[in-house]
Amino acid sequence: MNYDYLVVGAGLFGSTFAYEAAKRGKRIKVIDKRNHIGGNIYTENIEGINVHKYGAHIFHTNNKEIWDYVNQFAEFNRYTNSPIANYKGEVYNLPFNMNTFNKLWGVLTPDEAIAKITEQKEHAHVDTPQNLEEQAISLVGTDIYKKLIKGYTEKQWGRKATELPAFIIKRLPVRFTYDNNYFNDRYQGIPIGGYTQIIKKMLSNDLIDVELGTDFFLKKEEYMRTFPKIIYTGMIDQFFDYKLGTLEYRSLKFETSVLDVENYQGNAVVNYTDSETPFTRIIEHKHFEFGKQPKTVVTREYPANWEKGDEPYYPMNDQKNNELFKKYSELAEGLDNIIFGGRLGNYKYYDMHQVIGAAWSLIAKEFK
Ligand code: FDA
């Protein structure tokens, strides 16, 4: 078959692009080095439970068009993300809200909570936050910082909070209401039956061929010669053989087990916010879909340093890496037939709704 596009990566970006391009009559080949479709939103059924294989995925957006779009591929439930923090056996609600403040200090009203935080901020003398620690204290005071932010964040990033940039937590959700909903977005939910069905439907057009277990780099020259256009959603620095240097990522290790109990922790997401516990959170997957199966599946999430060959989960968007990425983007602009997209191609932490938006923008540009 003569293809119009090669799409490298069967994740949400590549699959949205392929779906939209096929709707416009284009022929597409999609390859992925993994042996399944879906990229990081892949869900796998274990014991009748849809397991989020690459970490908890909750769809949320303010954009009605994007919400309606994903709802054509799956029915979404009413799941609301309300994580719990476990600090040395003390349990708190997240995001930081009146329930958290009440448990910590016994305060009952927003004014009392604001007064407590203000008192702690003033005591700490933080005027212009220079790092994550100062930023956190300036937002929520020292108690919350010490119990709920410090250990978790240092584990997550593998660096001291005083060495991390303030911007990482610029948008910490802090609320002076008794509302445990993590997201402020208008629409939120989990696809009933898991995320993989969405990607499967996106790739089901007869004009799309999917080849799994296929690494682009094994035949890079041939692909570049034979496809008129390539949409590449892998790591941009790898594409250029790291010739300007290596972009940094944080990685994760997942440890998943099936337990012979119906309900292990009573919530989908429990964060462990002390520094001694080596993992950052435990996910109990059945609660994403209010499951009643006799067994349960839990995953411990361990943050890890990233080295070449590991899964690159989170781009390290600090100044040094952003500058390097900019240089790679300039190289990319010089190539006519390759378009870089998705979270690895754009070296950007995209949520799912942003990935769909970015794929739509590319479609609009390609088919204008
Ligand atoms: P993605 O990484 O999914 O796909 C890229 C694909 O390219 C992969 O399948 C990869 O195997 C393939 N590939 C790479 N190099 C290749 C090569 N050389 N040859 C062939 N194939 C290659 N978002 C959200 O909205 N709510 C949430 O709750 C979460 N939670 C969350 C938790 C964790 C732990 C992470 C890491 C991320 C999230 N996200 C999220 C973000 C979400 O995962 C993200 O927005 C999308 O999966 C990104 O889709 P992409 O297609 O861009 O990348």
C-alpha cells in the first residue's frame, strides 16, 4: 500500500492524528515499539479490573468539544479524583482544602485556616520564593509543607526541595472549601472498560495499518526514504542521535500485585508523603470504576532516575533542558517531512486533553 503518513507511536497523540487523517481519506501506517497500542494510557484487564499499566490516568478537561470527542469512543463514568495522603499513618484529604486544614489544626472556618497559614508564612519570612520549598511554604505554610509536600516531592524528583525550581508547584490546588475534588475542570471521568478501547476505535479505520513491536530506529533511513511524511511521537533528542546532548527525564518503576482481598485501601489513589517510604503512591485500580470484583489489583509507584533505555515518563522542564529542547526544535524545523508531536516529541508534560488539542492543531495545519 502507498501510505501518506508514517505515525511513530500508537499513543494518544499518534492515534488521534491517524484517526483524523484517515477520516480525511489519507492512508496511514502506525508503528510502536511496544507490543500494545495506547502508549501510556494503555489499560490491561487483570481479574476483571482495568489496570492503568503506566500510572493512574484520570481524564479531565474544561473543553466541551474535547469532552464530547472522547465520549464518542467510550462511555465515561462519574469518577472524581480525591486522593488521600498518608503521612506516617496520619491520613489527610487532598487537594489541600478545609478537610485537610481541619484535620491538621482543628480549624472550622476558611478565615481560621487562612489565619493559620498566614501566621506560618509570616513566621517563615518568605517574600519572593526562590525554590520549591519557599514556594510551598508561601502557599500553604510550614505544617502542610513538612507533612504533605516535602517528602513526596523530593522522592518524585530525586532532588532536595531547596534545589527544585519554584514553578513546579505554582499551580498547587489549595481551596478554602470542604471540597476533595482534585481537579477544577468542568468535565472529569474514567472510560468504563478502560482507555485501550478508545485507541482501538481510533485505529480501526481500514486506511490505518498498525505494526507493533517495531522500533523506528531499526529502519529509520528506509522509513525516511519511503514515507512522504512522518509524524514522530518518540524522544526528539533520540531522533537526532543525541547530537546536541541528552534531554533529562524522570522515570518510574511500577510494582503491581493481585491481592486476595476485595478492598485494600478504600480509595483509587493514596499518596505516601513521608520520605522514608520508598514509593510515592499506591493505586488500587478497581476504584476508578467502582469495581466489586472479589480480588483487587494494586500498584506501587517508585520514582526513578532516567537513563537511556528506561521509560521517559516526565520531562524535566527546567531551564537547562528547555534550552536544549529549543535547539532540537530548531533542527526539527529544518526537516520538511518530519513533524514532532506528543509529550516526547514536544518534550512537554501534556495531559490527555492537551494531547488531543495538540493533535487537532496539527490536523488543522496539515489539512488547511
Ligand atoms: P505516549 O508516550 O503515550 O505515546 C508515545 C508512543 O510512542 C509510545 O507508545 C512509545 O512506545 C512510542 N515510541 C516511542 N519511541 C518509539 C520508537 N523509537 N519507535 C516506535 N515507537 C516509539 N494525563 C491526564 O490527562 N490525566 C492523568 O491522570 C494522567 N496521569 C499520568 C500519569 C503518569 C504516570 C504519566 C507518565 C502520565 C500521565 N498523564 C495523565 C499524561 C498522559 O499519559 C499523556 O498525556 C499521554 O499519554 C501522552 O500521549 P502521547 O501519545 O504524547 O505519548
